[in-house]
Amino acid sequence: MENTDFLGKTILVSGAGRGFGKHSAKCFFEQGANLVLTDFNEEMLEKALAPYSDHRDRVVGISGDIGLEDTSIKSVNLANETFGALDIAVNNAGIVHHQARLDTLDSKIAENVIQVDLLGVFYAMKHQLPLMMKRHQDTGAQCNIVNIASAAGIMGSPMLSAYAAAKHGVIGLTRSAALEYARKGIRVNAICPAFADTDMARNALQESHHGPEEAERRLVAGVPLNRLATVDEVVQAILWACSPRNSFCTGQALSIDGGLSSF
């Protein structure tokens, strides 16, 4: 039986140029959703939009730095102007810094990670929530926000201090917003992946002085399932968190980490 959980829903996905964002957008589209896609990299965004060239009545995009509030304002306005509503937002865009002890991490790099990964989510929700509240008030529809955090947001992450701090903050925003908007028709959850087989992870492995194969072995050594997650495994959790079948789950940080956080 065809899954139509998202039929006619308007869904905003940031960081849609690759990885979790690109794949989740594809899954949402296949289940009937209208899409607003954003990415920092304009060229990558255009490539992500290309498969929908015959469906531009259902898929639109805008490039911009999610660490700047204006990007969130423009993307929410685009959803409203094009589709007249916003039902779901997947705040996926983010960056990570190179591995370094806290005392050696360049302060400008730390500031940039926190600006994008934490304030970017704050700006996104700040402008998504009013349109979602209006949607609920006008139609009774239930709306959803899913923030992509990290296993580093629920446990210590040595050598990734600023990234971990930002992702801890994302979970704090998620839980606070879930409480504030639970009676306004909006659920808010976070997905916390560990190491997944994304372009970002592969690039980091390639840059390791251990070499990519040894770096991957070391990376997954502490993961009980002893491997990287696939992109689809994480995206399935995103879809579940957004699904109307999952209507009693809010304020949660859902770990998709191969058992890493069970220690």
C-alpha cells in the first residue's frame, strides 16, 4: 500500500543539497509533499532541485547561510508565498569543526560552528513557529519541527567541544519549544545521529592523518554495532518523527547511534 503520510503537506528542509537533507526531501516528495529546500551551497542546491524540474509547482528552493537570520525569514516567506502554509520543518543544515582540544581550537572557528549549528536552529524555529501556529489555528492541522542534533548533543565529544556545545544547545531548544508549543498544535523533536556515511563524514575521514580506512576503523570502534549508519537509517527516523502516525511524541532527543549513547 502506498504511503501518503505527507500528501499535500508543505515541508521545509534545510541543508537539502546532500546527505540527510537531500534524501529526506526525496522521501517526502515521493509521499506527496510540497517542498521548500534550502542550502548554503547554491550549486549543490541546484543539483538537488534538478530531479524535480518537471514538478516545480511542488518544489522550490532558496540558497543562503542558515547562520544568518535573514535566510530563515526568506525560506519561511517562500513557503507561505508559494504554498500558503508550513506543516513540517526539518532543520538539518549544520557544520562541524576539525578535531582539536578545546584550548587549541581557534575561537573564530568555534564562533562560526555555534552561529550555524545553534543560532541557525534558533532563527529557523523563531520564524517557522508563527506560520505553523496560524496553520493550526486556521485548519486544526498538527505541525512538526525536527531538528537534527547529534550524539554529540547528548554526551561528551572529546576534540569536538564547540560542535558538541552547539548540539547540546539544539536539544535544549527542542525541549523548550516542545513545552511551549505542545498546546498550539506543534510537536518538536530532535534526531541525534552518531557517525553516518555522509559526504561530510567521508571528507573528514579522507583528511585524517591515519588514512581513511584506519580512521573509519577507529571511529566505529566504540560503536556497539561497529559500523557507520547509512543515510537512509537516519532519514527513516526523521520520517517517523514527522509522521502523523507518531502524534504523541514531542520534546524527545531520539538517538540513532548504533548503541553509542548506551554506555
